[in-house]
Amino acid sequence: MSTITPTHPILDRVTRRITERSAPTRATYLDAMEAQRKQGTQRAGLGCANMAHTTAALPAPDKLKIHAERAPHIGIVTAYNDMLSAHQPYENYPPRLREHAHALGATAQVAGGVPAMCDGITQGEDGMELSLFSRDVIALSTSVALSHNVFDAALMLGICDKIVPGLFMGALQFGHLSTVFVPSGPMTSGLSNDAKAKVRQQFAQGLVGRDALLESEARAYHSPGTCTFYGTANSNQMLMEIMGLHLPGASFVNPGTPLREALTRGAVKRAVANTGRTGEPAVRLADIVTEKALVNGIVGLLATGGSTNHTLHLVAMARAAGIVMDWDDFAELSHVVPLLARVYPNGSADVNHFHAAGGMGFLMRELLSAGLLHADVQTVMGPGLWGYTREPWLDNGQLAWREAPERSGDTGVLRPASDPFSPDGGLRLLQGNLGRSVVKVSAVKPEHRVVRAQAVVVNDQQELLALFSAGQLERDFVAVVCYQGPRANGMPELHKLTPPLAVLQDKGFKVALVTDGRMSGASGKVPAAIHLSPEALAAGPIARVREGDWITLDCERGVLELEVDAATLARRRVRHPDLSAHQHGSGRELFQLFRRQAGTAELGASPLLG
């Protein structure tokens, strides 16, 4: 049962600040969406040849419906490929979605496909330098798919790291449409995350070989479905649900189950109903994606210890709707949002354990009851967020919802707001003479949150890995990895640094990382000041750090300080390493324009939004 709980004053203050800051750009966006709504679809006014092309491949009954404008028509945008385990289940979705649409008297077409790359494959390789910008390619591709302008609704099929943000950004350009995001669920649990992490560290130390490492990884990532650790892909699913763009409880139901199929059918039903053409009120994407919904997304990210990548993605997603957020908003909310979940890499459990312990329904009820979510928002299910405190189940084979458990099934994974793992959300803003960056401390023990040590300066992660392999890092240090920003090389994740830095920390050394690059949704137990802005290629102070300089990284006070006086720092020349190797091969030649036009990390690092 819902109760009236006043929203937390900090939640109100941050939301009000975002709303005021965004007023001009938000008004422009909403005016554009209203103009598109009034214009409607092109179907009624299409020339005969245009309409023939639209329906040429469809069965005769669908042609008749579309030609007669008698029923809603759904555009499906799919990120299917079987390179990504999470997206493999989408292979058979289009015919099932069409079948579900037909049962409702509607029609559906695949409007287009978008690329979807797997960061797990490209980690540490050249292709990873396309990863961040693939988000913007997906946004462009989504816009191309929907530009046919013959649809009343859209279904977004995507899950993983850049795919959901890209689909979201592209779909917002068609915010006048009824839109539902359709997940396919996580794979079942394999090798435990603790065991996987142990083997990775053993391999980094040379204690086990590649055969043991491959066996471990294959037991962890073993079947269709989303990887089960709580990285960016599963953070995406949490965001879509807490922002009201999934059906309640849809995020973490495994693929190939009757409940998953029922939820997919239910997504089609809501997309059709929300067109406003079947007797229910119209609910469009622009109605759902508001300042309050986006603040709810930040709260969800903090309460679950979600991916640091969303300090980039969520900012870019908001700007696509004319809403301007920055890291001050994240940091202020983090002070009052408690950490309610521990899911790997912030704990040993995976998302299946989180879901079984009470999942999103329990989490959202706790946050709503504490006044830490805006309840008065629009969702694909209708007005209000309290409906998302329920969980889906099959009642005689039919999709239904019931109240989520009153108590967590495992307080080692999921806790009530009255007894959190931490009183704050674990995301900190660091500031100082090196610029602004973010650090995630959800998995960093308190004794490791303050590091003062001398700098080890490198220009890519391979240099640091070579120093580690040569035994030259057996000491306290701050690794300064420069020229990893969006303009330098596309801002690849530096995920391969996690095991060796963790090994050194376990040996008792004080270690930390400072970089203008990304550390990924798998940021772990070593303090990492990431997304440092301005980046080195924009003459950021990080390009003036020299080997042996003393650096203080203090997560408790929010300080990132190079202990060099301002005059000395100003006299130093900016280092300009040869970056030509990052401009050729693996398709990087085609992304020169993206690199040149990329915005700062705090603005979302998008070449489309500046």
C-alpha cells in the first residue's frame, strides 16, 4: 500500500535546481515534441508509392489495417546480435512482438537495427576505443529507424552498456511516441563472483595460466542473457525500471521463462494502450522523461552502487531531453541516499540473488517510503511510481502483480532504508587543481579511501601493466593514466587495471588511480578518480603531472590535489605524446569527427550534444 511520504528536502532542492537550470532547453525540447505530436504520423498523407514501400513486405491483413489507418502501428528498434549474450534472446522477438500486436488489433514492423558491441570482448583491445562513441552511433541509428514516421509507438530492444543510453537518446527525438523498453533478462548464475575475481588476481600474479583463467571466465559467462554482475548493462535495466520505462519487475527475470514471455507480451500491450488510440490516455516518452524521473534515476544508481559510466550516460541522456544535470547533482544526492544493495563488484552476490532477495520492488518501496524518490511521475503503466513496488507473477498463466516482499530475503544483498550498508550512495565528486572527477567508493574500504603518494605517470594502461609485470610497482603510488579522454582516444574503459592494482593493495601498499579515462561499471576496491575533466588533450592539468609528484586523493573530503604550486604548474609544458596509433585500425579512422567534437565528460562526452 502506498503512503504519503514527503520527499527529502535535498531531493527537492536538487530537482528544483535542475529544473531551473534546464528551463530554456527543456522548453525548446517540449515545443518540438508538441509540434511533432500535432503533425502526427505521415501514414495518412503518404503518396501511394511511399505507402506501398511501407507495407510491401507485410501480410495482407496488416496492409489493410495500415492503409485504412484503423489501428496503432508499432516500430521495433532492435539491437539484436548473437555476439552479445544479453542480446541473443532478441533473435526471435520480432515475430512474437508482431503476434502480440495482432492479438491487440495492432500491427508492428522492425523499423531498424542498431549496432551493439560487447565491451567484454574489446576490453584492453583497439576496438574498445569505439565503445563510448557507439552510444552516439546507436542514437543516430535509432533516429534513422524512426524517421520513416509511420509509427504510433516504439519498442526499444536493448540492454547492454552503450545500447540503452543510445536507444534512449535517439528515441527522445521522437518523444511524441508511446515508447516502452523491452529487456530480455540476465543469464542464470554461474561461477560465483568471488571465485572469478580470485582467479583473475591469481592470473595477474602468474600463479595460474590462461587455461585456468579461461575455464573460470567461461563458467561465469555461460549462456544467453545479460552478464550477472552489476555493471553498466544491469545498471541500465535498473534505470529503465526506476524511471518507469519498463514494466514493473521486468528487469531481472531470466530469458526463456514463461514469466519473461508474459512480460514481453505485456510490454506490447502497454505500448499500444499508451498511443491513446484504444480508449486509454496517451502516454508519450516525453511525458515520462522529466526532471523528476531523471533524479529518480540518479537515486537508483546511488542506492544500488551502480555503474560509474552513468555519470557520463545519464547526463547525455538527460541533455537529449533538454535537461541539464552535472556532477554536483550526483554528489549532493549521494550524501543522503543510502546504499541498499551489495551486488558484485560491490559485494559477492549477483543480480539473480538481488532479484530473489526482493529486487526492484523491495528497493523502490524502501526509497519511496523514505521520501527518496519522486512518486508523482508518469510511467508506461500510468501515473505514479508506487505501482513499481509490486513484482510480476503468473496467475493461472496470466501476467499479474503482487506486493514485493515486506522483508529482504537476504540482508547481505539487499537491505531496508532503516538499516543500509552505508548511509550514503558511495559516489563522490573530487575537486582540486587537477580538475573535477568522480570516484565510486561503494566497494572501497574506509582505510583505502585516502591515498597520498607519488605519481607514476603513463599514457596508456599497457604501460602500467608492463611496469606491474616487471615488478616496478611494489610501493605506494598514484597511477596517473593520461590521454584516455574522449578526444584523445574515445575514452576506453581501463578495466584491465583492476586486478593488478587490487593485488598491490592486498599486499599492503597504498595505491590509487587518476585518469581522464573510464574505469567501467566494474569499478572495484581500489580508489579511482575517473572521468577527470578537463582531459589531457584539452590541456587539462593532468598533462602537466610529472613522475614523482605528490598527489593527494581524499574520497572523504572530496579532494584531488597535485602538490605542486600554481606558478610551477603553469610553467610546465603540456606533454604531447604521439597519439597516431589510436587513429587507425579497427575502424578508428571513421571516428575522427566524433573525437574532435566530443564534449567533456561532465557534459556526457557526446559529439552529438557538444
